[in-house]
Amino acid sequence: MDTFDYIILGAGSAGCVLANRLSENPNNKVLLIEAGGKDTYPWIHIPVGYYKTMHNPKTDWCYKTEPDETMEGVSIPYPRGKTLGGSSSINGLLYIRGQEEDYNVWRQLGNTGWGWNNVLPYFIKAENQERGENEFHGVGGPLSVSDIRVKLPILDVFRNAAKEAGIPSVNDFNTGDNFGCGYFQVTEKNGLRCSTAVGYLNPVKHRKNLKIETNCHVEKINFEGKKAVSVSFWKKDKSFTVKSNKEIILSAGSIGSTQLLQVSGIGEASKLKQLGIDVINDLVGVGKNLQDHLMFRPVYRVKNIKTLNKKINSIFGKLMIGMEYVFLRKGPMTMGASQLCAFAKSDSSRATPNLQFHVQPISLDKLGASDLHDFDAFTPTVANIRPTSKGEINITSKDSREYPKIKMNYLSTQDDRKVAADGLRLARKIVMETEEFKKYEPEEHRPGIHLQDDEELVKASSHFAQTIFHPVGTCKMGNDENSVVNDQLKVHGIENLRVIDASIMPNITSGNTNAPTIMIAEKGADMILGK
């Protein structure tokens, strides 16, 4: 099978969806190419296993951002999934769609068919909602969405304190208006991760018209004039070329799809020529418009209430946690990256929430470190979910195996620096100034209550800031000079080539980006099939 109707590059959050939907018709011959391996590593499927899969070269590309002068010269590890399921196999499992306004703005930018009412049916189609079906949620879809299976009193305390500070308690963040505080839902089924490989690919992987190739690194897309006709890839250092009768679809994510367009000759012509790449189409927007959510990680010590720090640090505690998971499929091993969520406004002038809290009942010096603090503390991380800073991705070589440069430019606008400071102040207000927390004698372990000036707060907090791993926007959907695809997700000026993944977002969604990426793939599949 060296000729296919559809060739999908990347088996991640979007690629697995496309493989499922495009191969439903047995007359469509579909090839799915993934640079990573099969998702057989056991920690992929245990929810808390992201601690073992992130920063692990078996399952993570282990990118790093360029040092960022807007963040005290900090360079941040940048995990991206390198396995079937892509980042949905190593992410924090949090299911958030974003706000109604996010998608209405996409539509207002000229992207017909991308308003909230247009995309909601695709969120519903994808979903197998544990709580059942209603006007906003679906059952029977490939993606299992469940309530969390661990409850800790410290989280309820924060929720009550947030209410005291003017943030109402809510039960569902996914109806288009996410203002409030409540518990996350997670992409799990019976206490196990539901990646897109599990939900979309596993049930159909034996279809005769679907071929899945793993450990195959795409070299480039080949063209006849302006028409994409074939894909070259390496497998065990041998080069192979496969042809497409209909379409080639890039679903390698905001980093991978950008890189493959650039090495294939689509991008800013002057940059490509410097690397000896023949220019197929001069699209200056490829790699630009990079957006992400940067989170600050303040830590608060508490008394008279338990967090998970001491339990996880003790051998006996670990044993009890393990037994709870093995026998009940409950407890800390079922945890997503955070348990409690809050959406709020950094100031009253904002029409909709622009801050997101991810509240974790643990604390540590550095994300990814193995040792938690030896005292009871928790981490109410806070992120600007409407950032105005934008970065870019640029290749450094015509060889797609060489990592590109990822320059984020976090906090490069004054608005983003102000929102960061306001977010840290709101966390401080909820914990340090509410009656709800008084009995627990909270103490600001970091950044430190002595820091009062906005710039002091932001600079000190930059040293323990982290991305929430939401890179989007580098193959922007639109019609302006910096856009890469149109509202049908077709690459401008090129035949038979689409990009379908998070990179097409004109603006980042207000929250975690995995659910929107799956929605994009569901909608993109219908576009390809003419539905």
C-alpha cells in the first residue's frame, strides 16, 4: 500500500480523530504516520503517570524554549507527546472547552462556520460524558469525560474562599460561560486515561483500509507545482515515499506541523532560502502567532489541615495510595494535573474571565521534581488565559530531525505583565484575606508576602513559572497576510494540503486546549468528507 487517499502526519490529539473518521468509509485508504512509538508504556495509561511520561524521551520530544529575556532569561522544558495519542497520552487530562466568546471571535475574524454554535455539536459528538446527555454534553462518543476520583478538604476550603472573594461555585465549566470555581472533569474512563489513541484509534486500528506506521519520522511533503502529492519519511534510517490520491493532512501540532511546512518549502521565503530550501509558497505567517498559557506557581503553607505532601513523601503513604488505585481505581493516582479549577477576571473591566486557577493539593520547588515539600502546603497556580504576547517557531535546518527554535516571548507586553501581577494578587487575596482560610493559618511560602510591587512580583515569580503546555496558533486560520490556512483548513495557495490541529487557532482558547483540538479534528474530518 504505497498509494493512499489520505495521508495523516502525526497520530496525536487530532491525528487519531482523523484516522478514525476518514477510515469509516471502507473505500477510503488511509495512512497514519507517527514519529513516536506505540502507546505501550504502562505509565501512559495511569492518570498520574504524566509525572513519568513528561520529560521522558520515550514518550516526550523534550523540547526546550529559547531563553526568554522577558522572564529573567528563563528557558522552560516544553513537553510534547511522542507516542500514539501524542500529547493526549502525556497531558494532565483536564477537559475544558473554553468560552463561547473564544469561538465567536474566530468567526468575527472571517472564519465562517467557527462560532460557538457551529463548534458545540462537535464537542458533543466527541464526548462520552459520565454525567449523561443534555444540551451541552453527549454520550457514546469516543472521548470519555469523567468526574475526578479524589476529594481533599483543602480543595473545598479553597472553593469556599473563592466564593467569599466573589467567584461563584459552579458544577460545569463547559457550557460556554466558565466563570466560577469548581472541580475539573478529566479524560478518563474507570480510572484510566482516555487518550485519543485509546478512544479513537484502538477501536478501529484493525480496519483493512487503515494503515498505522509508528517510529517513522516525516522528512518532507513533496509537490508537483503547488499540489501536494506525496510524503517522504524515514523508517530505521531508510527513506520511503508514499503517494496521496486526495489529501495530505498535517496533524503534528503547533511545533511539528510548522516545522514540516517549513522544511517542505512553505513559509517565509527569505528564511527558507538561507537554509537551502526550495520555496514552494511564500507564507510569512508559518511559525508566527505562537500563543500559550503561562502559569505562575505560588505556594501556601497551611496548618490544621492535610495536603498530600507528607503522604506522598512517605513509603507507607505511597503504599496506601497504590492499593487504593489497584483495588478501587480511586485516589491520588487517578489525579489529573490539577483537581480544582477557577475562572476569574483580573479586574472588573474585563467582559469575560481572563484568569484560570489550577489548584493542586501538593507543593514542590520545581515542576517535575520528585520530592514534595516536607510540610503541608498547596499550589493555586494562576494563568493569563487571554495573553497578548506572541512567539514564533523557526527551523534551524532543512533536516526535520533537528529541533526548531521555540521563542515564546512570554510577558513581552505590558498587559500580560499587569495581568500576571493581578492574578498573583487574587491568589493572595483568596488565601490570605478570607475568613475561610483563617483557621488554617496560611503563610505565603513563595513568592513571599514582602513582595508588593507589580514588577517585583512578576520578576520573582518568573523563576518558578511554567507553561501549561498549550502551544497554538502557528498555522493560523484566516484570510489576512499572516494566516496559513483558510476556514476549510486548506493551506493558502496549495492544493490537497490541510493543517488540522491546535496550530490553526487564530487566538488561543480560554482554558486547556486538548478538548478544542479534538473538536477541530472532528470538524476538519467532516470538511474533508464533505459533510
